[in-house]
Amino acid sequence: MKLGIIGGLGPLATAYYYELLTRMSDVRYDQEHLEIFIHSCPQIPDRTEYILDHHKDNPIDGLINAAQGLQSQGANILALPCTTAHYFYDELSQAVHIPMIHLINEVCDYLMRKSISCVGIMATTGTIVTELFQKELEKRDIRYILPNQSSQNDIMHLIYHNIKCGEPIEMERFEKVSEELFHQGAQTIILGCTELSLIKKEEHLDKRYLDVLELLAAVALFKCHMNIKDDYRYLIDEGD
């Protein structure tokens, strides 16, 4: 099996995704690792900007070009390490003949496996307003808690002015939002933007936070018939 990655949305998240795929693989030497094609195309227009204002440039053509290019290189399955871009999932998946992992559904399936009944959501405003997570969570009777407007502004600041810019993470903003969501009853907080995965990496957050990039890596490895290290098996196994 060969994995194709539609990357560059943004570049740091893509780089970390490749690192996760490598670190999580239970292999003995280089040649046992998964063959991976990465198309990093940061020039694809911003997904949230388009979702909030359809007069902005539409990213779908860039996404389709990347997906079709990966397919032509020989990828058997596609991964899209950008949550907001799943707004375009149906149109994008119809443009290729190979399957693409649906990250939103995989997150909800994970929550069902772990019997989690209430989650907090940290994500881009584009992901929130399109209700990508909310619609699927409601289908599974999982309650969700959204940040208030001030906290949502903090999340966008962390994503766009810290992580995407390569600046230090202002953890006081992150901790304020976390406290708000946990206080309202969230058992788990979904780090629902792949840039936020960098916070988990650098700050060593505990398992109360679901890193969607870690989950996407585990699912991709599983679907590509790769062995996964024991430390990450909980992402795809039943129970704790």
C-alpha cells in the first residue's frame, strides 16, 4: 500500500504528520516503513477564509489537483491533514478513484469506541461554522461544547498568529479555553485543527485531549496494513 498526503495546509502540520507516521510505525529497519507521497502545496487558498466569504479564492481546484497528482503517482489511499478542508470532502473524493480517509468520521468513531459522551471542540472558525464535527456528533448522540466567542478568538490567534507563523505558543490562551470546556463538562477536548497538534507535541498534553493528527496517522497506518507501536494502539483499539 502507498499513502498519498495532500499537504501544506499548513506546512508544519504536514511535516508533523509525516513524523507521526514514521514514529508510530512498529518497524525494525528503514525498508519496512510505508511508502508515502506528499504533495505540499501551501499556495492552496485558505479554507476558513473561503468558507466565511465565498468571494475569496476557492481552494477546491488546488485540492483536486493535488489529489489527482497523488493518485497518478500510485497512491492507493489519501490522507488530508487539514480538518477544515474536509468541508470539501465530497467534491474532492468524487474527483479521484481511490479512497480518502474521512477524518471527522474517524474522530467520531473513536469517541464511540471510548464511550465518551461529552466533548469540547477546539477548531478553526471555518470548521465550527460549517458544523463539520457537530453534525456527526449529533448522529451519535455525543454532546459537544463550543468555546464562547472570546475563546474562539483565542483559538484562531493560536492557530494563525502563533503556530502558522512559527511563533511561540501563548499557552495562557490555550489553558483558558481548556479550563472553560472542561468546566462545562467535556470529558475530552478535540484538538480539531491539525495546527493544534503542535501544542500537544510541544507541551506533552495528556489523553484528555484527542489529537486528530495522531488519530489520522494511526488510521492511515492501519488501513495501509502497517504495524503500530503499542503506545498508539489505543487510537484504533476498542476500550482504553
